[in-house]
Amino acid sequence: MCGIVGLYLKDPAQASQLGALFEPMLLAMGDRGPDSAGWGVYGDEVPDGMLKLTLQSEDPSTPWDELMDAFRRDLDGDVDWFRNATAVVIKTRAEEAAVRAWLATNAPAISLMSVGSSIEILKGVGHPRLVADRFSLNQMRGSHIIGHTRMATESAVNMEGSHPFSTGLDLCLVHNGSLSNHNRLRRQLEHEGMSFETDNDSEVAAAYLTWRLRQGETLTQALEAALDDLDGFYTFTIGTRDGFAVLRDPIACKPAVMAETASYVAMASEYRALARLPGISQARVWEPEPGRVYVWEHAQQGVEETGT
């Protein structure tokens, strides 16, 4: 089952409205995925030479103050951090590899949700309404956001198995469907140096895209290659620092709908998730075609449709 939603605001002046517009979209997909929910939001970029990382723990007694004091002592005395419920977002000049090694030694129970210049990933177990309230989703700011509501049918309900999955700088993916060749592809990607935190096939799809991007391909090229290399049925929505993309497999048995106005581009598994967006009655509304890549990025200021 599961539900996918995404929202890209064309006007930077609307950044303060992102969470308020997006929350009803996510909640409308609650009955498609009542087990857990999550989202990747883009905004509040750090300066060049810095990283923004999202850390999360399911243990409410996690001693964040103590951990951040130790982080300052060991890695970066000027680290900036703030807490949001069970998550902490840090802004640091420490390198990613050093942070990962430090966490493995000092806080192995802490999950590193995302790394980049813009991205923050927040997710958790429970009905999407509970997760949205926990992290004050309706107050979030930014340029764009993608989200997911999960109905777990093949694995345990936990934070780690929830979407989005992030496998590269500022990249995250949400997925509705199932991949049939993810175990073989996982082994191939491990041989290429990719690592995995879960057994979820969606993480494999995210890692595949990260691998292609690291070879110098554009997001469009990576998604076109995915049509050949990923077997199964799926709708993907992918977030990047510059925007987001949508891809359905060539059979397209999983639902998806998109809408565009002068103010935004939005997508969802069902139209009812878009129904409360301002100006939706005048929007261009369409169903993404099977096997066609749809990309919206800052540099383009429009939707690029590629594929066959």
C-alpha cells in the first residue's frame, strides 16, 4: 500500500508556508500507511565547507546535551545544533567520515538520517498524524519536501524501516511498490562501495541512484538507467538539493498524480492529497506516464519530461 507526497514551491517567498501546505497532503495518505511516516525537507542551507546532519533516536532518554558536549570536545567546538522531539540537526565543519566514526564509537544507537547542505529527514513509528505532531510539521520552512506513509507488509514496523531513505549528500527517496531484484542489486552495489543500514528494497533504490550520480550522471540519466536495472513495480519520488523527481515503472500499477500551478509543483499517490492546495482547481493535473522521468529542479524552473 503506502502513500507518497511531494511539494515544490517555485516562489522562495513562500518558504514559511511549506509545512502548513504539506501537512494535509501527508495526512490524507494516512489510511494508505498508518504504521509510520517520514519526510525529507530542504531549506536552511549551511555555508560552503559545512555539513548539516540529522541524527535520530527512538529512545526518549537519549542524553543529547551530553552527546553534543562530547561532539564539541572531540570534533568541532563550534558545532551548532537544535533538537526537534527525537531528532537533532547539527551544522558542523567536521567531515562526514569523522562524524560517522565518532557516532559508531560514542553513540552506536543513534541513527544518522541524512547528510548534506540542505536536507533534514525526520521519521517515526505511529500514525502520520502523531508523527506530524511530534515534529511540528506544519511549522516547517523550506523550498521543497517529499514524504511517505507506510503500511509495512514485509518487515517490522520501526523507525529504520520507515521512509525516506538517504544514501548520498542531499538525496532521499520514497517508494510505493516492490523491487524483485533488490538482493542481487544490493550485492552489486556493495561491491561498488555502497553500504546499507536496513534490508528495505527502497534503500537499495536510493543507493543505486547515489551510485549513478557519483559517476557524474544527472538525476535524469540515473533514473533512465533505473528503468533498465530495477525490476519490479514502483513509484519513486526523489528529493535532491535542487528539487525533486518522479518515476513510475513501465507497467505503472502503483498510483500517482501530479499538479502544477504558477506557485508550486505537487505529487501524490491519490488526488485527494492535493485537493486542499491553493489554486488546485486551476492547476494542470495529470497522471505521470509509465516509464517517463519527471524532474523539477531550480535551474530549470519547469518540469522536464524524458523517457519513452
